[in-house]
Amino acid sequence: MKDALKGVRILDVTYYVPGPYAGMRLAELGAEVIKVEPPAGDPARYMSGGHVHEANNRSKKIVHIDLKSPEGHLEMLELVKSADALIETFRPGVMKKLGLDYDSLKQVKPDLVYCSLSGYGQRGEMAGLGSHDLNYMALSGALDQLRDASGRPVHPTNTFADFTGGLLASEQLIAALFKKFRTGQGEYLDIALVEVMAEFLGNHDVYHAAGVSERGVPEIGGARISYAIYETKDGRYMTLGALEEKFWRAFCEFAGQPQWLEWGEKSVGGPEHQQVADFFYSKDWQEWYQISLQVDACLAPVLKAYERHEHPFFIEKNRAKKESDVT
């Protein structure tokens, strides 16, 4: 799919993570993505040594333009004339002040696809408020689903809303480009990160409306011993997702505990759970790592981010990707 968007030109007028990530995904699909940064560069260049910028701007051409200057404004308009789409992540109203909002640019490029990606959207009482990923996680209801044993929300160390928003923005841009090439019509997209994150809670809404659960699908909510996280002897963790009977049976057979077969729906915290927990605790993480590759019981080790590069699945996928890039 690396040439799927070959011939498409996209202007990426974004900072930090969600917009740059969206642009990078489009670039990796073959689009020519021109990243427009101010003379001093995207602020992400100065965040944690610039690693955030490095991680989210691969395969792009980067140009520096002072959009506030008359010369920079004219330079930007020239880029727009040859572009198929533009994505921006300024606060609502900023692009209008610069004369670069959708209504202004469609006079220059009538079939332009224009995407505004922001925290709270372009309209409404919260539109102008500053915000970051943790806020979107909280307001969407997603953060409430990540709680520790004491019930306290767990602080994520990844920006899930940012990446999810970037993913949806790239999807919506591709759909709008498809429409543009089919009909000749441009499109304006107003995407709010908090709304994107909330879309992942559809199951929770249905279960809550039915009076069943406030935490989504009960079977996978961490209350069953067959679908839970277990500690190993050396303080690492394994996941067991033996939701279906055949996988739970395979796990019980591996454990040599046929009496456990009737326990699949037993609750975490009970005596049955303790026996299963003790079994996991009887082996260290590396032992369980190898077991997860051999026993078909929905077992997977909790990897640190860098450890995934050493896992057979990712090694194989990366090798296949490199071979594909060569051909």
C-alpha cells in the first residue's frame, strides 16, 4: 500500500502529535506531504530532545514559512494552489486570522479538502480552551475505564487520544479525497479529539443503558479469572484471555488441573482465582514468555515498549515489511 496515495499532495500545518501522526500515515501511503513549520520549527522539536518530532514526521518534506508575514502568506497560497488537502491543528479562529481558513482557501483552490483537528472542535463553549491528551481521556470517559486496584484512574504514559485522533483524521481525509476525485468537490472536516476518543465507548453506552454495567462488556472487564492479568515469580506480568471454553480448556490442560475446567467464569478475588494466581506466580516471566508461544490458550506477556522489537511476531512483520519495500 506504500503507493496508494501516489500523486496526492497534502499540506501538513500541524504541531506535536495528532496532526503530524495523521500526516505521517498519509505520507507512508505514498502521498507527498509538505510539513509547514514556522521559522523556529514545530514546538515538538524542543520537547524531550526533539524525539516527539522525529517519531511523527517521517517521509515528509519540511518547509519553514512565517505565516504571519505578507511574504509567507503568499508563499502558503502558492502551495495551496497545488495541494489536494490541508490539515491544521491551530486553536479555532487562528487560521481565519491568518487568512488561511477553509472559506478563504477554497477561493484559491475550490476542490481543497481541509481538515481542522482540535481538542474540542471549532464551535461551542469549550472550543477555545487549551487541552491535552489527558483531558480528552478524562472527558470522553475513557480514563475512567483504566483504574488500579484501589479504584484510582491510572495515568497513561502514552497519548491515546492524540494517536487515535490522528488515525481517524487520516481515515476521514482519505474518504474526503476519494469523494473529491470522484465528484470534483472539496470538503471541510472538523474533528474533535475528545469526540474521537468517546467513539470507542459505544459498548459501554449500550451496557449502561441496559442496566448491566458501567464498565462495558462484563466478560472482559477483569472480573473473571479466565480473562485477567497475572503476576509472575519475578514481578512481571502475563495476560490470560481464555474467554472461550476451548482456550480455557487448553490452559487447564497445560496446568494439569482438570478440576479448573468449571472455573472459567469464577470471579477474581475468590479462592479459585488465588489458585490460578499461584500457578502463574510459580514461574518466572521468561518461562511464561516461551509458554505463550507454544500453548494455544490466549496467553501473552506484558512487554515493555522496547521489548516488542525482540518478539517473534514483530521480528517477522518487520522482515516482511523490509522485503516489501525492496520489491
